[in-house]
Amino acid sequence: MSRFVDVVLASGQAPAFTYAQSDPPVSPGDLVKVPFGRTSLWAIALSCHDKEPTFPVKQIMDKPLDRPFVPAHLAELVRWIADYYLCPPGVAAGPLWSAAGPSTLVRLGLGARKRKASPPGWNLESLVSPRESIELSPNPDQSAAADAIVQAMTAGGFAPMLLAGVTGSGKTATYLLAAREAIRRGKDVLILVPEIGLTPQTVRRTADFLGQNVAVLHSQLSDLDRARAWTSLREGSARVALGPRSALFAPLFDPGLIVVDEEHDGSYKQSGDAPRYHGRDAAVWLAHRLGIPVVLGSATPSLESWHNATTSRYRLLDLPHRATGAPMPKVRTVDLGAERKRTGGAISSVLRVDLERTLAAGKSAVVLHNRRGWSPQAICLDCQTALECPNCPGLRLTWHKDRSRLACHHCGHESPPPRACPACGSEELEAKGYAIQRVEDELRRLFPDTPLARLDRDSAAKAAVLEKIIDDFREHGGILLGTQMVAKGHDIPSVTLVGVTDADIGSQTPDFRASERTFQLLSQVAGRSGRASDPGEVLLQTRSPGNPLFAEVAAHDFGAFALRELETRQILRLPPFSRLILVEASGSDYALVEAWMDRLAKTLRPALETLGHFLAGPMEAPIPVVAGRHRVHLLAKARADASGTLRRAVREAMASCNIPSGIRAFADVDPVDLL
């Protein structure tokens, strides 16, 4: 028996703390009570060892449960996240504690009850039970893909697979066929999805087809609902866990299959607060640790996953046709610059005619404009000054006409529009440019008798509201106008037209993934059209119709886009041909931030150069000031096979350069956003 135990505290202290073993002995994953100062706290055992600390240790007080609180592989996952993403173990354990929620200890009889209602507008139950058995009729491609996954289960061992299928090809049905076989073999199943805005129909369909309780885990559940779902998984009354990246920490004791749906989605990467882990990559690591298959699915895979599949690190499973047999929609482009001069609006004459024809035929349309608010900027007509955020110099305020507010979408600042220009005193202020509320106003003027719904973060902040908007559109038809939210997985048979008002939004941002994100968004929203018996059409309004990206979207040719983009990435030594770590420091005193980052760079650069790695910076972040804090970046780059040495060098350099008071600094391993 090991003599010492490292634990992470439920109270959130960042380090792991070492205690002496207890009797009965503690194993990784056990819930324990430990003395801490003058009190006692709950903790989870991460590891057991015989390495004697250089300081006196106290003994674990109690192990109240007969079986582990979480399976040992989740304790190992916490340790891996701490090591790989350069954060303390206590921080890495944050998602594990959050997945369970405070009320879990209450359900286990180990805490005082604290009641908290579910957030208003949320109506998806945390535990969905099957009502009726449904069957699927897979086509040959789906059957072949599902059979390959089942064969991997039979063979045993780690088996990473990329299920690449065009939009509407039936990837979900393929997952479910494989999941049913895993459950038949007595195994648990974990299904990760990118958004918490899950449709109840999708969750219900999963429960009904699998004939199993499905426990849904995500942050919008109340503590009590989360505890109910979490304990049902721990106790085995639910065998399927479904949710966003935090569902990775579901207490499944015998997993047989992990599915990551829409694996390309950026929401799998934790941004903001640490741990800045990537749910997809952590799922692959966990499947490797467990020795089970993991299936990553997407119509527009991340270039990292595509590269892994085309170089045989992952097995590629292909669904090249729509499950219904419907053809892919026809995609056209229109010159937005010329049309703006002709119409003076966001809706080109070509898109207007297409909308009229679609609606006259009794069909529905989706219109994408991926920018919130009424206008992206407010301009003084006399001095041409653009109103900027007072907390984020250089960032222009977005005009939200429905709330009569100017808002910064980076720091959250809001204020009423001023009566006069702060620069010259003129009262001639004008909204310039188009955001979604202004497009909505134009569509209402063009089609006054047509049902029109807007779907964005402002109109559908709650999951239940989002679901009602989609249900109403499915029932009544008309036009659904939205930001990127309209591109995510909605299957509405009546939609035969998709219009994109400005296909260039986002493509010019100073981030090497900008083209990839643009291709993914346009392809995903195009896939909403023509999914039933009627053929679909897509119209892309763009200022650069000659851009080869639009030709690849029009041809539904992800392979051609990926080949061209990967060739550029290889020349520039960018992921997946390298590994990146972005170090960011911020503070109200720019000189202090700059001086500390200079010191870090001087410490880090010799170590990286010795290893053949590369360091860029320090440099101002592309968005240099947010919420009054100056942001400075360092970008460290290494060969794709040298992630370990790169992480070790950054960890040691940051540890040797004490962070002064007033500065926040962090390292983002494998960043998906360099802004």
C-alpha cells in the first residue's frame, strides 16, 4: 500500500495537497475528508505514492463512501489536464467538481441541502427516460461506418476515428447504431456535443432509440438537477451521458465508446478561465487511456483531425451522400459591393428575387448575418469620429437599436447613445454598416406579410427560447434570420433557400484559422438547405467572389479546401505541422506588463532556440486593450512532435519569472484563437 495520497480540494485551492494514507486505504477517485488549517474539507484523491514529502503531513480523516466517488480514470484525466495545459491540479479539477455540483454531496448524504431553482426558461430535464422504441433504417454508407466502429469495439483497444460526412448524411444515426451495440455489451457511452442549446427532440431521440436513460450534464442546470443526472450515472441507472465539454467528467465507470459530435466546433476549447483544455483532445486522450474507440464527427472537420485521418493516425469513415438521397444544394455567389451600390441595403436584388420565389412556393428560407446588434459602429457625420468603448480603446461600439444602447461585445460595457459627438459636439450621429437587427428591419420592410424570426444571442439567450424559435419556424415557415446559431444542426425539411448577406465577415481577422472558420460556417449553414425532397439553393453575397474558398464551398469540396489550406500551413509551419503556446499578460499599467513580458521572453528565448523552437514577441495583442487592461502576447512554436519540450520550457520560464501584483498571465496550450 502506498504511504501518501495527493488530493484536490473541493474548495478550489489550486495546488494538490499531500496527506498520509488512511485505514481503510484510499485509491484515486475516492472522496475523502482532510484536515486543512483549523477546519476539514472534502477532497478527491488524485494519486497514491511513496515519495516522502520534505514537510510534515497530516493523515486523511475519513473515506465515507464504500466505492470511489469518481472512476480512477477521471482522476488521471485531471492530472493530465494539469500537466498538458500548464495549470495547477486544483484548477484542472474545477470541471470535475462543477460537473457534479454542490448538491451531489447532499444526494450522497454528506452535506446540507441548498435549494436553487433551475434558471428561468430552461425546460430540458437533466435525466431523459425512453418513452417508445424507435428504429433507424441506415443506408449502406451508414451501416458500413457503424460496422467499422463496432468492429473496433470487438477488437478492443484504442481506436480513433473521424466520421466525415456531408451535412445531412446521417452522422447522428451512425453514432446511435454504434452506441446501441456498446450498451448491448454492457458498456457506458459518452456523447459530447458543442452547445448546451440541445434540442429536447435530439436528446429524446437518443433515449428512445437506445432504450436507455440519458443523463444530460451542462452548466445551465440547477445544482439539484445536475446532482440528479450525475448520481444517476455514478449509480448506473443511466448508461449514457450527453452534454458539452464538461460532460467529459461524467462518472461513467465502464465506458465502451466516446463520441464527439461536430468536433470542429471552437466551443470545445475552454476560453477565459482556466483550465483552458480542449474537450475533443481530452476525449481522445481519455479514450487512449481506457483503450476504447472514440469517434469524431463533422461535415467540416478541423484541419488537425483531417490531417490525422489522411496520415493514418485516425481511421477515416466517409459518408459522402445525404441520408435521404437528396442532392447537395446549388451554391451561387453575388458581388456584394456592386449590389450595395444598386440597392443601398443588405439584401441584394438577386437574394430578394430568390426569397420571393421561395416564399411564393410555400417553402422557407434561412438568412445568415453573423454580426449582432443594429450596426457595427456609430459615426459622426461631421468629423467622421467612430464611437469607441471607453474601456477598450480602438474597439468600436455596436449600436443595439432595440435597446437603444451602445455595447462592447468584448468587455460587456453598455451605455445609451450620446446626444452629441464627444469629439466635435455635432448631433449628427449615424449608424454605419449592417448588423443583424438592421438586416431584420430591412427584411420586414421587404416581406411585411411573411413570418420572420431572429435567432441570435440577444433574442435567444435561454435554451428554451431558442427551441421555441426553431419550433415556431418549423411549424409556420417564413424566414429565419440568425447569426452562426442558425448553422448548427437544425434539420427543417421546408428550408430550400439559404442566403448569406455578407460571407466575408470574419474571414479577414488576423488569425491563421480565419479561412478555416469561414469555410466551416458557410458549409454548415449551406447544409440547412434542401434536406428533404425539394432541391436546395444557397446564395453567398461577397465582396470577393473570386476567392477560391467560395468555389470550394459551392462545390461542397472540403477535401480541396483542406489540401490548399494545409499546404499553406505547412509552408508557414503552423498547426497541425507545429505546436503553439500563446502566453498572454494583461494589466492596467502597460509599462509594467511590457517589462514583465520582456523578462519572460529573455528567459524563454535561449531555451527555445537551443531546442530548435521559435518565439515571436512580445507584441501587442490584436485586440490590445479590453476592459481597461493592456494585453501583450508571446507566441511559442515547436515541431508537431515536440509538444512536451515546448510545454516544459514555458512552464519553467513562467515559474522563474514571478508575476508582479497587478498583472494577470496565463499560457494557452494549443490555442484556437490568437486574438
